[in-house]
Amino acid sequence: MELKSQKQTLIVIESDDFDRFVESKYGGSFEFVAIHEANNDSRYKFSAPNCNMDFGGKTETAIRSGKYPTYCTHALFNVLLKDGFITAGEYEIVVSW
């Protein structure tokens, strides 16, 4: 019997590096760990693009002005992709203090 599997490219980012990257693009104070109440030694997966819906564009507007609502990272990945700052793909944010 063979194990059914597939290869997938995963872009791995340290949470502190992600914070600095987001702040360099949109300003404000972005803290992934605080926004997601993330535990130490944890990993969080995101896709760009993803099916996060932002009817009316309020979350996108907030992000672009440096304001980051709680649990906005899915929307943030869509905005980063739309604005040309990242490529489409699967991302993993690693939290380690």
C-alpha cells in the first residue's frame, strides 16, 4: 500500500519579522501574537488569496491606514497580495519567544 500524499510549498515566517514587515508597509503597530492571542512555540497557517470576506472594504481600509482589528490576519494576507507585497501561496507564521 502506498501513502497518498502531495508536495506543497510553504512560506515560513517568524512572527516578529512579519510584524515588522506589515508595519513597514502600512504603519501603525501590528502585533501578531497579541492580535491572535498566540501561544509560544505555535504555528499558524494562512493562504493568499483566501476566502475572507470584507463586504464594504472596512477591514481593508483599516489595514491600509495602519489599524489592525482583532483576528484580521486572513484579511491582511489578502490586502498584502492585492497591493503586490507578497506572492500567492501558503504561509505559516511561527511564534517563538
